[in-house]
Amino acid sequence: MAPARLSKSLLGSFRATSLRPATARQQCCYHSYEYTQPPPFPPAESAILSAAISHVPSYGFTSNALKLGARDAGYLDVSTNLLPRGVFDLINYHLVTQRLALKDSVQFPPQDQPGTGKKLGVGAKALAIMAQPSYVPTSVAELARLADEIWFLAGDASVDTSWYTKRASLSAIYSATEVFMTQDRSKNFAETEQFLDARLEDVMKVGGFLGAFGEWMNYTGHSAVNVLRSKGVRI
Amino acid sequence: MQASRSLLSRQLLREVRQGVAREPYRCFSCTVRHAQQQPPPPKSPQDAPGTTHFGFETVAEAIKEQKVRGVFSSVASSYDTMNDLMSLGIHRLWKDHFVRNLNPGRNPLASTSTPTSTPGSASEPQGWNILDIAGGTGDIAFRMLDHASTINNDAHTRVTVADINPDMLTEGRKRALSTPYARSPRLKFIEANAETLDMIPSSSIDLYTVAFGIRNFTHKDTALREAFRVLKPGGVFACLEFSKLQNPVLDAVYKRWSFGAIPLIGQVVAGDRDSYQYLVESIERFPSQTEFRDMIKEAGFLVPGQGWEDLTGGIAAIHKGVKPIS
């Protein structure tokens, strides 16, 4: 009687959640095909930042780029106060928009190695700003979201602990490669690509070793238990 | 030295005694208890039609303006010393941070090298037009002009200092004499009520600042709407004001300090206990960060991020609002 009621009420709550009006701001912290994510930036901020991004190639991630962007968007210099973190907001905007654009720009044949095929680098100065203590949490969160996006686009659907290890290793490789890239003077960042390939290979090796080691442990453990059971030990 | 100290303490004692006789609950030992026992009156901005609050008292709206005027007339001359003593000098850091964050001034180097300068930018007035409300002593105004000149190499940004109180403006004019801006057209003092800025044309101001002033306004919402009117589209309303501490332990310490020490310092240094008692009570009565943020939003402003920035854990907070374009 009781379990039936429980299951019914559970079902009811599921129904209630599924019937929630779609207009209510649905916060999905996973990739959902059902809900459209709200735009990441409010319209006014978005207008200033998108205009400012076009000045980044000539001015870098600076407050000048922000001011020029504000002017282009019809705002005043002083309107850049709408962005409480200033230049970091510009960097963050670049990272977020590039991450969200990733799904439209990445095409790779099935059964291929995951590869982003797109350069997301922001440069040494921006990295320095991102590493400022007050911005570190946001920067790390953005890195985690990027790693998640890349694995999602690569078709990863793991639901075990490798979900975490994959994202952690990719984040580590990504940040290492980005730091390497700031010092790379080679043409078309060829050295960076080599570096990236080498790191990915490392991960394969280490991951392969860890996987094999885990399998061996699993096998040995089970064997040991079975041997003991065969000797009459009650396990 | 010894003699003057004993004189001071005797005077202090006498004043405290007088205070006891005059108004029993206003004495030093009672103010703390008074503040703790009597919870701040309801948060509604006005308790009854036609009345408003003056510290913890409820007074008729018409009287508040006069009373505030009286308070600031009496503290004008010792304003700076008192601020230093009460905030242990931290108010200077807050004001510096406030101005540096706003980054006033249009850098001519950045604008001339613009590859895609919009047509008509040459005819645009150079520099920012800043209105500093309740800035009688010029604290914020001088910092703004200094920042614009030295950091942004902008010799055109101008500041209009408006204050309701002529005594504070006199103090500011006096202080301006020791700055390079005393006789320049970049600095102007006007006597004005923030709720009716008729002399300021609509959509003419880049930056509207009010530092430690808005809590004394009789109608904060009217003042906010007036700020919205005078600002250009895209202009910024920036307010530095005492606020609510987020940490309850620090809050208890801070309450002790503000209700215990500040009126006493006021009595000893400025010889005016009641004005400083009003000061701490008005701080207590000022809306919290979220409430004030919502008031700014209600006036039509866009607020950046969460809408405010806490300073020293929330003792003061910087609130900003941007007037949307179109």
C-alpha cells in the first residue's frame, strides 16, 4: 500500500516538473535538447561587449577596446561601468561566446579523434588577468564548462567516474597548451600543435595504463576472493 | 598637555551629564541599549503620509530638510577631521576606490587614434560632464578632476558640485583654493536640492555621483527619478553610501562602534553630539543593498551585475545604475 502511494506521489512530482511552464527560467546544468538556454548576457551588456570584441585585434583586451565598443553601440565612455569587472568581463564574453559557437564550428567524421579544430586562445595578457585571485573562480568555472562542452561535442556519454577524470585531464591539457601557446613564436602555432599532440598522447598512455591496471586489479581481486571461497571461507 | 587633557575630560564629563539631564535616552551608555532594544522602525520609506524619518525620529516631511540642513551646517567645519576619526581614515580609501573604478575622463590619446571614429565625434564636447550631488566639501569632485587630468590626460572633464547646504559649499570653495581647479571653468559650485534640479537640463550629464548623501534625502525615489532625467542615455548613476554589514559578528562590533563611539567622538571633537547621533541613526535607517538596488531599478536604470559592490564587508557600498539608450 505504502510503496504504491510513494511511487504514485513520485510520479506526480515528475509530472509536475515536466509540466512546469517553459517560460519559467529553466536552469539546466547539463546539455539538454529540450530547453533552450537563456542568452548568457543581458542585451545592453551584450551590445557593448560584442562591439568591443571587434576592437580587440587592434587594442587587445583593454579598457580602451571596451570604451570604443561602448561608443560603437551608441553608449558613452562612462557606460562601461555597466560591466562591473571591466576588462575581465570582455575576456569572459569572448570565452563564453567562443564556447557556445563551438558546436556550430566543429565538424569531425565519426570514429575520429576528438579535435576542436578551432583556436580559442586569448593571449598572455588576458591569461594574466584571468589569473588574478578574484577572477580565478570564474576562470576555472569557464574552463570546466569548456572541457565539458568539448567532451559533449566529441560524443562522450560516460556516466562513471571517468566523466570526472576525462574533464579534469582535458582541462589540464587545455590550460597547459594555452600557456605554451603564449610563448610560441612558430608559424601557425605549429609547435603548439605538436605540444598538444604530445600531451594528448601522454593522456592516452597514462589513461591506458590506468585502465589496464584497474582491469588487472579487478581480475586479481575477484580471483583471490573466488580462491578463498573455494577453500570454504564465507565471503 | 596634562592640563588640556584634564580640561577635555572634565568638559566631556559635563557634557555627558548635561546630555543625561536633557534627554534621558540620548546618553552614551543608553544609546547602545536604545539601539539594541528598539528595533529599527518598519522599513517602509514613510511611516505615515506627510511624515518621514530623521534618524530614528519621525518628523514631518517639511521639517526634515531643515533639520538635515542644521546638522550639516553644524558639522561643516570639522567634517574632514570627524570623517577620519569615525571611519579610522577608511573613508578616504572608499572615495579613492569609488573614483578610480568610475575612471572619469576621456583619454584624448585613445579617442584620436580611433580607426573607426564615428562622424560627428569631433563636434562632440570633450571630456565628461559630471554632477556631484551632496558633494559640498568637494571630496569627490577634486578626486574626479585629479583622476581625469593625471590618469586620463583629460583637461576638459568638468564637475558641477551641488549641495543643498550653503555652509558645506563654502567649505568646499575654501578647499578648492588649494587645488588647481579653484578658478578654472572645470569646477562649479551650485546650491541645489537633488529632488528638483531645474537648473540642469535633461540628458546633459555623463556621470551623476552622490557620496554619503542620499540617505539624507527626504524623497530618495524622487531624487533617483531626477537623476534619471538629467543623465544622458548611457550615463551612469553612482552612489557611495553606508550600507548593511553581511557578517553578523562584524555587524555587532560595528553597531557598538557606531552607536557607542561615533556620537562620543562627535561630542568631544566637534562639540555636537546630536548631529552625529543623527548620522548613525540615519545610517541604520538606510535601506539594505538589495532594497536600494531595487529602488535604482525602479527608477528605470539598468544595474551592472548584482547591482552593488560592498566595501569593507558592507559598511559602505557602491551602487551603480546605467540609463538605457532609447
